[in-house]
Amino acid sequence: MKLRMQITKEKEIRFISHLEYVRTIERAIRRAKLPAAYSEGFNPHLKFSLASALGVGVVSMAEFVEIELAEPMEVHEAVQKMTAALPRGIQIMAADVTANNAPALMASAGGADYLVVLPYSGEYVEAVAAFNAAESVVYAKAAPKLKNKIKEIDVKFYIPEICAKQENDMLTLKFSCRITPNGSMKAADLLNTLNQHFGMQLPVEKADITRLDLYRAAADGRRLPMLEHMDKSIQ
């Protein structure tokens, strides 16, 4: 069976790398003494994974970890043990169990919701309206690993629409970003796009970025929760 949990990456640990976050989860699994399954071979490792990598500096209320267990275990017992083993900055929001042959969470993620808050007193209504009305917006970013060192992203493919409001010289943006087998795009790249293509002057380095939710996408476009049998009593 697989134990799946929705966990957080909170403000106090937002600057640790994805690799260190993964290692932190692994150490917690070991401390919790869950009956986790291990790979075979000379260097066995825990069978667990996270659904979608998160950028450094981004807070998240919706990270998802999937742990393959060698023997059955009650969800509440597993959550209690993991809660005691996790450090500050990581909380368990929900959990469920599923069969080992269920699709991996990593392959299931279809999109994410984001909230961005940053200081900005300039005009934004026309810029956001122009972005929302555009059929395509191509953003070119540096990509040192590519031969031509440039990667072009059709931002509208990933982020069709932005909702924005301004209050007390603070700008708040909300949007959903598509996740595909070939990747996704960063919230910071959206801010850079608004600066480069729509005349805004957003201080990208001062943005507080939060991933609010991660979800699966049905074939007909409907949003589906990542956990099918979520135990809501944990929250």
C-alpha cells in the first residue's frame, strides 16, 4: 500500500532547496519508524517521492509526499508518528492510502494555484487585462544547459488568466498554472513576463509567492483533488 500526505513548506524553511526538503522528509520517515518499503540492490533506498518540485523561496500549503509501505498501517497512526518526527515548518494537512499499483502522484499533478503578494503602487489594471486578452505571450529566459542558452515559454499555455487587486500599495495576484509531463513554469517568470511585455515594473525579488493547491486534471478539464480518499479529520 501507499501512504500519501498533503504537507506544507512554510515561511521559515522556504529558502531550503528541493533536495534538502526531500532529505528532511526522508529523515522524518526514518525517525517515525514507518514500515516503509526499500528498493533492492547493494544500495537500498526508501521508496517515496514528492508530487512536484517547488522553487527555492516559495511557500507551499500543498506539497504531496507518497510513501510505499511494506505492510499495512492505519492512516491516523502513520500521521501521528510522522507529525512527531517532522521539524518546524512542515505540517501534515491531509492523508490517505491507496494500492501500490495506483498512478504515482508525481505523474498525476495537472496544475497548481498560486498567490503572489508584492509591493507595487503603479498601474496594473490595463496590463493584467492585456495579458488576459492575449492569445499567446512568449517569454524568453536564460537556459545555460541548452545549446542556444535561451528557452522560450508560451506563458499563456501555462497561465491562461490572472486575477489581481491592489490595496495599500500592495499588489496581489492569483492564478492557476498548468503542469505537464514536459514541465511547468515558475511564478517569478510570470512576473518577469508582465515587466517585459506589459510595461509593469514589479520588484520580482520582493515577491512573496505561495502555492495554495496542487490538483489533478481530468480529461474533460475538471479539477480533481490529489488525494482521492482524504482523511479530513487531520486538519
